[in-house]
Amino acid sequence: MDLVTLTDIQAAAALIAPAVVRTPLLPQDDGLWLKPESLQRVGAFKIRGAYHALARLPEQVRARGVIAYSSGNHAQAVASAAALFGIKATIVIPDNAPAVKIEATRAHGAEVVLVPMPERESRARELAEATGATLVPPFDHPDVIAGQGTIGLEVLADLPDVATVLVPVSGGGLISGVAAAVKALRPSAAVVGVEPELAADAAESFRAGARVPWSPADRARTVADGLRAELSELTFAHLRAFVDDVVTVSEGEILDAVRVLARRARLVVEPTGAVAVAAHLKSPRPGKTVAVVTGGNVDPEVFARILSS
Amino acid sequence: MDLVTLTDIQAAAALIAPAVVRTPLLPQDDGLWLKPESLQRVGAFKIRGAYHALARLPEQVRARGVIAYSSGNHAQAVASAAALFGIKATIVIPDNAPAVKIEATRAHGAEVVLVPMPERESRARELAEATGATLVPPFDHPDVIAGQGTIGLEVLADLPDVATVLVPVSGGGLISGVAAAVKALRPSAAVVGVEPELAADAAESFRAGARVPWSPADRARTVADGLRAELSELTFAHLRAFVDDVVTVSEGEILDAVRVLARRARLVVEPTGAVAVAAHLKSPRPGKTVAVVTGGNVDPEVFARILSS
């Protein structure tokens, strides 16, 4: 299977530059640097992969529009990228997604189709077939992986002697790209995936050396609602090739990390976005550590409750 | 009176680079870009001026330590800068300052002296006299102004065709430096100060063409606790030379801006840090606008209450 290369990721960096914020590394007091992707215009790193996937489409194909299915941040990213290209986006969202994510997707001018969770992929495929629009998958595509991998390039540019990069894992698109970039540029740096204990299928798969399925119901238990997907064949191949370990954090550790990020880094972070920091707080590693803070799309009332609890 | 020059500010940028985060401009949807200085290691832009002031001291003078009096963010900035230089900092803080700011100052290794608000400056001067340490003023010093002015350089580098830069005004150190940089590089850009209606002494002074004193009690009414100082002769001279207007916002508009920043920009911002955004929301100007988001040091419980109200 062809894996995404450093060259792919470097080409992606040039293509996505107009659409993404060049996020800084934020130094913390204890050997930790944050990569705050919550500051992207859609509040999450997903704009990198989505914009790159659209930029790579032939113009006449792109003009027929794009479709995505997503529990949230990928939806906003595809909607925002489509708006930047001036094309139509149709987003299929599970009807139990957080309201803030649905509203934000509509605010980008996308048409939103709400369906029961199990039907989202099939409905998206039907719509693509019927309209000629291109389906942009949330993680299982080399262009999406290469776009997310630009985070790895930026980390190495800003902190060349990084020892460990902590990356949340759900479908695995982010860690696939980041690990491909980091291992090409600095093989001695460790790339470590982080999952909730309640959705630890990637950790189990990594240890088993083969993908171990967890039921959607099991994966849906965690408060980290962006970490409920499972690895694809493509992303698992990247994990096997480039990733050093996958560790897990508890629900309480995730919420503690949200509070620490608000207080010490002045960032509004969704629980999903805080898991890498949770792993650092639980068990710091020697040397300079970077935690990718993936997103900040949380209902303000929910965020206020987490801060007050 | 000698005003701070572009050359001074460019020299400051080189000196402070090791200590400050090169904050990005964050594009919003409505012609607004945010300059999120809340992401600095002390949670506020004040590290720029404080670190620069320390960097400019002769080494044998700096070794005797530094003293500051501050209602908050300047205290943390001097404490953090002193820690980076490995020297002692003594910080005189009014005994009614927010707990989060006092704790954060101590966390940087500084000695904290709590005094009643009216005594803070005199006590700081006594301590400096007694110990040989250097007093680092919060705004009334060319080195502090030049350090804050580096924000203006970065704004112009990232958005060369900016039309308006909105800057909170308290003692005026920030707007003095930013305006000196912006007007030197792009005279057609407007630099506009923003104050709370309840502490609008700079706006009144700007219109009168002479400093108009407001009582400390009057200036203390606003929720924006970092905007209760008054202009010095030096900063007022910069305002007269470089600033186009000073506008005001209400307490409600300030709190609305805090909520908007949490929801749309995923930033934890203190009320003081939100006034420039409040001015944009109240009355947007034509062309590209930058709002300087000055700080994010707010008690999490207070922040949660603002979000929930």
C-alpha cells in the first residue's frame, strides 16, 4: 500500500497556505509546547486536509460540488473550504451531533442533511452518485492525510529538537500525516497516539498488529465526540509504519486537561482536542514534547459547566 | 519630547524574539483579524515591553533585580522576564487584584508584596531605593513602549493592507508603541484606541487636547480591570502624534465580546482583552480591521459565569 510521503506533505503545505493559520507553538512551563489547531478558521485542524483535498480536484470536477459526512469538525472544514473555492457543499451530519457544530456548518453556506448516525455514509454516497459531487472522506484519503501532515512540518520547523509529538487518534488521518512528516525529518522523535480509554480501538489494534473492531456503541461512550471513528486500512498502515505507541486517557483526565488548557493556555478546547495534553499531564515524557490541540468547537454552556465542575 | 521611533521598535523585535510567541493574525468572518496576545506565556502582551526593558539594562544593573507595581498582567510579565534572565523580581500588587493574577505571579518565582491600591507606587519606589533593584514601570518608559510596539510590526508584516488597528487604552503604553510602528510603515492605516465608557479618561483627554484626570474611584468602576490606569505625559504625546481616534464601549458590550471570542475564536479572554473586539462589533469600519486581544488572565469561575450569562 502506498503511504503518504514527505514530498506529498510539502506540496500540500504550499497548496493550503492561503486557507490555514500558521499556528505557533505555545510554550508551557513544563517541557510542553501546544500546537493550537483550535485557532484555525473552523476551530479545528480539519481545514488542512479538507482544503487540500478540494485543491487537488480538477477544476471541472470541483465545480460540481462536494459532499461530506461527519460528526462535526470535518463538516465545517469541507463547508469552509468549499466556500473559499466558491462551490457548493452538502454535509451529511448525524442527528445527534452537537448543535454548535451543525449551526457552524450552515453558517459556512453548506446545505446540511441530518440523518441517523448509522446512515450517514450510505446517504452521502447516494447523494454523490445522484449529483456528480465529489465525496470528501474525513480521513481515509491520501490528500486528506497529506493536508493534516503539514502540522508535522510546522512542528519540526519551530522546534527542531522535539523529542515526542502527542497526537489524538480517531480515524487516524491526523496521526498518519503528522507521523509521516515527523519520521521523515527527525526519525529519533517519537510520535505517540492518544485515545480515550472508552474508545481505545486504535491502541488495541496497534498492540495486536491488526485492526481490532470495537462496536459503534462502545466507541460512542467517550465525552470526546470527535474520537469515535475507527482506523481504515490506509491509516492503520501509516500507524504501523510510523507511530511509536498509542496510549489512553480516562474521561476525568480529558476534562482535567480542558480545565488546564483554559487556565494556563487561555484556550477554549473541546474534550476531543484536549486528549494529547491529558496524556502529557498523566505521564510526561523526557525531552521536549508537543501536544496537538486539535479543536475548540464546544458549546459555550458545556464548556462553562466543565470549567465550573 | 522624544517619541519612540520605528528603529527603536525594530531593535526591540530582535531583542525580545527569544521570549515572545510570534502570534498569528486569526481571520474572522467579517473583515476582522484578531491579534491574540492572550497566547503569550504570561497570557498578555505585557511580556513584550517587560522583557525588552530588562534586556536593555546593563548586565550588572539587571543582576540587582527588578521591581514592578501592577494590577496584574505587568506583574506576571516582569516576573516571567526576570525568571528568563535568572534574576530576582519583587512585585507590588494591590490587595484587591484577582487571585489568579497573584497566584500566577508567584508561580513565576517572584516575591509578591500585597499593599492597599493607593500605596503601590510609593512602596515600589521605596523597595527599589532600599535594594538597588530597578523599577520597571508598566507603561511610562520608552523601552516598554518600544517592546509593545513590536505588535504593530507583526500586524503590518502579516496584513500589509490593514485599514484600521483597534487597540485598548489604559496607561497608553501599548497604543503608543503600536501606533508609532503602524504610522511609520503605513500612514494611511487608522490606529484607534478603545476604552470602557466607565474609564474613558483617554477618550476625553484626546478630544480635549490635554490630559483630563478622572478619579481612581471612577476609573475603578469598569469590569475591565486592566484598563484603570491613566495616560502619562509620554504616552499622551504618542497619542497626539500617532492616534486617529479613541472610542468607548459599554460594560455590556465588553462582556458580549468575551462571549463572542469564546464561541467564534475559541479564546479565553479577560474583559480587558475584549474591548477592541467590542468596538468592532459595535461599529465595524470599512476595510480590513485588526483588533489586539491583549490578555486572557481571568479566573475560570468568572469566565464560566460570563459564558453562562
